[in-house]
Amino acid sequence: MAGETKQVTCYLLFSLATAVIGSLQFGYNTGVINAPEQKLRMFFNQTWMERYGVPIDPGVCTIVWSVAVAVFSVGGMVGSFCVGVIANKFGRRKSMFLVNILALLGGGLMGLCTLLNSFEMIIVGRLIIGLFCGLFTGLTPMYVGEVSPTPLRGAFGTLHQLGVVVGILIAQILGLEFLLGSEKLWPLLLALTGIPAVLQCLLLPFCPESPRYLLINLNKEEQAREG
């Protein structure tokens, strides 16, 4: 037991915490859409009236809302299928770095939707965020498992799910009416996903690459041993 404890270093914990930001993002974007539902429906109606001069039909409004919610899962499904290809082509660490571009793009679209008076931007933004989250649901556990010491992989493997539920909790708290769930601030609530993405991009260069990737994909045995 003592030997296993010594394998836990501050650098390892830093690397794991950095990777789990992706899990937190998945949880956040899963839960964030629920709190401002009525605000979004009002925005759909307002946009519709400005375009067509009549209120949006309740049935159409429900369809638009349902699409905005469900398209996240569609993006997630597509993203999950692409994890292996991207992780093997760019490496685990670089893949996480590059995938964060999707979070910035999707968050930016949703954050600017009221300024540009376009509910379509919410739908496209949710699709992109879904793609981003689908990729991270594979990249984070993969990276965590490959950089963790063998005796501790099971324990550290639970960090992904911990990050997800913490992200959901944060989304529910920030979505409260007196925080970011108000009529004026809900676009910021949706766009906030860009902040963890930037933070992770700043921290990832200080994290090690996966030893498994270095050994199997790049055939760098010495670097893999050091990792």
C-alpha cells in the first residue's frame, strides 16, 4: 500500500485535474439547457414575431425547443465515434487541446444569439457543443487511464464521472434566476462553457502525453518510460 501511495504525485494530480475539466464540461452542457427553458421559448417567440409579424405557434415552439435540446445528443453520438481516430492521429493531449476549439465556437454562437436575433445559432451551437462533449467523453477516460499508475487506474477512473456530476451541479446553480438564469443573462449561461475550455488549453501544455500513445503510436520507448 505504501508503494502505491508514493506513485501519487502533485504532477499526476495536476494532469488528472486538467483532463477532468473535459468531463466537467460534459456535465455542465448536459444540465445547463434546462434552467432557462422559459427564457429560450420567449426568445424563440420574439425572434419569430420580428421575422414574420405573428407569434410562433406553440407546437412549432415546442419543436424548436426539442430540437435545441436533442441536437446535443446527436452531436455527442457523432463525436464519440471519432474519438479513436483523433486520439491516435494527434495524441491524447493534443486532441484535448484541439477539441476545445469546438467549445469556443459553440459557446460563442449561443452567447451571440440574442445580439444577432437568431435562434438557429442556439441549435447549431448545441450541435457543436454536443460534438465537443462526445469527443471528451472518450478522451478524458482514455487519458486518465493511460497516465495513471496501474494499481490506481480503477480509483482514478471514477474521476470522469465525478467531473460530470460536478458539472451538472454547477449548471443547476448558475442557472438560478438570481445568478445567470435571468432574462438578460441566459446567453452568458450558455456561453460560459468557453471559460473552462480556455483554462484547459492553458494547462494542457504542462501535462505529459500518454505513455501508451508515445510507445505504441510513436515508438518512443524512452519517453514512454519517463511518462
